[in-house]
Amino acid sequence: MDHILKKYCPRIEFDSYEDFYENFQIYVPESFNFGYDVVDEWARVEPLKRALVWCNDHGEDRTFTFTDISRLSNKAANGFKKLGIKKGDVCMAILRRRWEYWVVAAALCKLGATIIPATLQLTTKDIVYRAQSANVKMILCINDDYVCTQAEGALEQAPTIEQHVVVAGEREGWISFDEILSKESDEWERPTGADAVTSKDLMLIYFTSGTTGNPKAVMHNYAHPLGHILTAKYWQQVQENKLHMSVTDSGWAKFGWGKIYGQWICGATIFCYDMDKFIPTNLLQKMQDYKLTTFCAPPTMYRFMLQEDVAAYDLSSIQNFATAGEPLNAEVSIKWEQFTGKKVREGFGQTEGPVLIATFPWLEPHPGSLGKPSPLLNIKLLDDEGHEVEDGEEGAICVTRLRDAYPPGLFVGYYGMPEKTAETVGGDVYNLHDMAWRDSGGYISFVGRDDDVIKCSGYRIGPFEVESALVKHDAVIECAVTAAPDPIRGKVVKATVVLAKGWHPSDELTKELQNWVKKETAPYKYPRIIEYVDELPKTIGGKIKRKLIRTQDGVVD
């Protein structure tokens, strides 16, 4: 049943990428609210439709219908209302992958409140910063001693937090979410008049990973879920009533990409494995046992799964593999296809929007390429003067023609930063500051963040190309390529490398890897310095902190 999707997309099926790019549209109603118009609507038209299949490492396994989510979110909304939460209030949720996150998110939509998804790795300082930046009124935390202790430490420094709620159990001094669900009514009326939300009201705030300074509060309005129709149906290719899995914590923007909004609009069933720790063999086992239909994970997870015997697992039920978060090295895609018979479809975007570039269904995946631009966003590669670059030339990925029609799903600014908002999206162009180039067939390939590109001896060297060359070698599981200071050349290429099982650092291996890169790409791009580490520094969102490596090496940007 395409009942809900057809309300927002005049056309769903397309004959080609060109047809899709030219004719795809999303209708955004003035009063769109995900809690009512998706969750409650599916519960109304198909009460037994599965919404969520959830399991963890402790033998728990639960299935929720949309009726379940609708009723539980009504209970939560009633409870939150009694706690003083109303339209426009901001609430932070640190819930890992607990099933309650979906209930909380729907409930806050019904109230017209704003949710800040946050990772359980936050410290007291991080929580205080977010609470003060966005005037957080209520915080919900998973019943984990570290998470709750960090939140408790923040309460005195963040006086805007009036309520703190613990999820999945009880804790002294905290309000129990379990008790809210057990005691509150499951009846809830959709607000009208001044209490109702519009699609332009603030629904969601993501704090960026903070790779280049303090995290910024990225604002998304209530139209945001509709933008992820692009993400879910046309890149991840989710199917109605079939299981889709995106591997991500609820504190990351990728959760919104792959675990709630577009997937439920399309009527897919979300599969969530609430893992205590990423163990590749455990994930492969779940992928096999639950017979998933579509799957999405960051490149790092594909790399680590390829260190195991992937062929020993029956993944034949999975019809589409996808990845985003960091560019996928071609060698990883090639190896994955050897074991599964299917290529990995790459998608590209940011916390600030839906999928912007992807390998859509009509496109043959080109290993090492992001794919082609999404419709509605008018993606262009622009030079420093704002002119579109020719094929083969590097340019900054930009969303253009914002004044013509602001695309649903794209962020609407930074909370509490009107000048930064005006500078970033107040004109006709939003510059992502990610560099890429386009081939003659229209496929776009990633080069690197504009501040990650290495300028050495008159050359511009994109880190992704060197990283892709290195991971082709059996010894390298992942790496980060950055600039390092050099007394003669100014800067040279450095590779920080994580070795695969059975490999150990040595001068001989360093020489071998350097020669390998010289053969795989232009010789001048080889890393003159190779440092071996157990793991790469990453943001709480999983992205490699190349700037931190540069800073530690004494490079001034």
C-alpha cells in the first residue's frame, strides 16, 4: 500500500534517472506532523502493520505495530504534558538504540516540541553546552550509570533543565518513563489553533560533530521527514512491510536518515539491533537470521565485516546494500560484491540535509563514486567565484537556487546564530565546503573537505584518493591521510594507519605501502610519513578527526 507516500509524492515510479531528476516532487502540507500524519495514519489505515522489530544482546526481542507506537506515544505525550512540556519546548534524548526512542520522538512531535538526539558518549561538559545553547527543558536518558551520572552533573550548570526522565528502569531522583507508560492514558487529541504545529515550526536539532570548533545546533523544521523520502525510497530502496536496517545510534543524524522518517513514510519495517558493542560476526548473524531486505552501514563497518568470513553467512535476502557517513573506498565495494553478489550503493549528505548525491536505482554503482545528484536540491560543483566547474575539475558541492524553492529536508539554520544562518543559507547557495569532481557521465567523486585537501610542493592532493589506494593493500583496514609539517617542502603527505589482523608495524611494511601507493596513483601523492595506530580519532558521529591529527602534528590550517 502506497497510501501515505502518494499523499506527498504525485509520482512514485520513474523510467530513468533523468525522469526522476526532472519530475520528482514532494508536496509539503502546511500542517504536516510526523506523529499524526505518519505514525497515527498508518495505525488508522493498517492497524497491524509492523513498524519496528527490536532486539539486543541480552535475549530481548520485541515487535511493535504502528498501533503500538501510536498508543505508546499518546501515553508519553500525556506524561510529558503533565511535566510541563508544550509546543516549542526543547528536549534532549540520550537513548542509544532503545525502542523507546521511537515512542519519545513521536510523542514530542504530537506535542509540537523539539527533540535533540544525543549520543551516550557525551560528558557533563557536552550536555551543559547543548542545554545552554538550545535552552533544553527536559532530558531523557537511558538507564546507564555513566549517562545518568554525566547528566546529573549537568543539572546545576544548566538551570533550563526542569525535568529529567530515565528510560528502561528506575533511578533515584529521576522520573520513570516506564511509569509514565504504565499510568497515562493512551487517548490523545491532535491540537488545533495556536497549539498545532506548522511544517515551518522547529522539530529537530542536531549538534554537529564539532570537527572544526564547537558543535553548531543544526535546525530542522517539521517538513524535514518528507525530505527523507529521497533517502529511504530512492537510495536505500526500502520496501513496504520489509525489514530495513541502518546501523546507527539514535544520537546521530544518520538515525534520522535511516531509522525512522523516510522509512516509516514508505511503510517499511525498521529493524534495530541494540548492540552493546559492534562485533562484526554478531552483526552478520543478525543480518542473516532476520532476513533483512535492505541494509545500510558506515564504510568502517563494511571494512571490519570484511575481516571476517562474510561468505559463511547467508545474506541473500538483502536486495540493496547502502553506505554513507564517510566515502566508501572502491576496494571495499569490490570485495563486498565478491562475497555477496551485490554492490554497495553510496549516498552522500550531511547532518544538515537528506541524501544529496547517491547511486539511485537506475544507476550502475561505480566503485569510488558517490553517484549523481538528488532532485529538488539543484546540486552544483562551484569554484571560488561561484561558477560551475567543467567535468574533471574540482569544485565545492553546493545546494543552489534556494530562493526559488527551499527543499524539504534541508536545515533551516543554526539555533541561536542568526548571523551564521544568514551567511550559510540566507542567500541562493549553500556551500557544503566538500570538494568533488564530476566525470563525463555525470557521476560525482569525493575529494575531501576543503580544509582537508593537502597543498604540497605546488600540488593539490585529495586525501580520499590516497586513502583509497592504501586500503586496497591487505595490511590496511582503515586510514586517514593528512598534511604533516616538513622543513623543506612545507607540508608532506602523512598516513595514519590501522592494520588488519596478522599485520605488524615495520620499516619494511612502511616501504611496501609507500611503493604500493606510487603504483596505485600518481607517485607524488605517496605518504612520506606513515604512523601506525590501534584506532583513528573519530567524532561521536563516527567521522575521522583529520583536523585533530593535523593539530597534533603541528600543522596550522
